[in-house]
Amino acid sequence: MEDWYQLASFPFEWWSRCRGDDIPVVGIVLDTEAKASSKGPYQVMTPYCVRDFNLQTTPLLKLGDANKSILPDNIEVELRPDGNTLSVSLVELGNATIENGYYAGMVWAVAGTELRPLAILNVYVT
């Protein structure tokens, strides 16, 4: 049964990616203990094949108080060599001052003047 699932998942993934209208969402929950270390990696399939693009991450802004954020220095993103999968981790959280709340941001693929959204990042801190 597992072999069938692997064969069936490939065309579904490509079909859903070729529609191009869905940006994956990475949801991360941080508790008090996780705020002192790292969290991840979490992997999502990209809506585009962006093998030759650079990655750019926005700060994760706290909803209700945009003066509070999780900086891009604390967000590690990597693209698999095939350009199809994005890996997201929160790192060095012990050095950051993170208040409880809901934070949101984006990961972009950048090539020259072209920007493509790769993922929406949502972090809930308890």
C-alpha cells in the first residue's frame, strides 16, 4: 500500500504546484522551553521550481504590535538543490527577546527584480 501512495502522491504534488495559486503555510508553535533554543526544520513543497533564485525572509511581525518581531537572523531557510522543497527553522532563539503572541511573515524567492512568494510563516508563541 505504501508503494501505491508514493506513486500517487507524485502526480498530485505536481498538479497542485502547476495551479500556482496556493502558497504553503508553515505553522510553528513555540513554548517557553523552545524559546531558549531552536525549532525545526519544517519542510514544505514550493509552489514554483526556483532552483536559481536567492531566498529572502521578512521579519515575523507580531500581530497587534508591529514594533515586536522575530528577526530574519533567527529564521533559517534552505532550498533543496532541485528547487522544489523549502526547509524552515527558527534558530538562536535564546538570543532573541520574543514575547507571547502571534507572528507572521513571508519567504520570497528573488532573482533580479523578480519576486515569487514561497511560503507564509506563522509562529504562535505561548
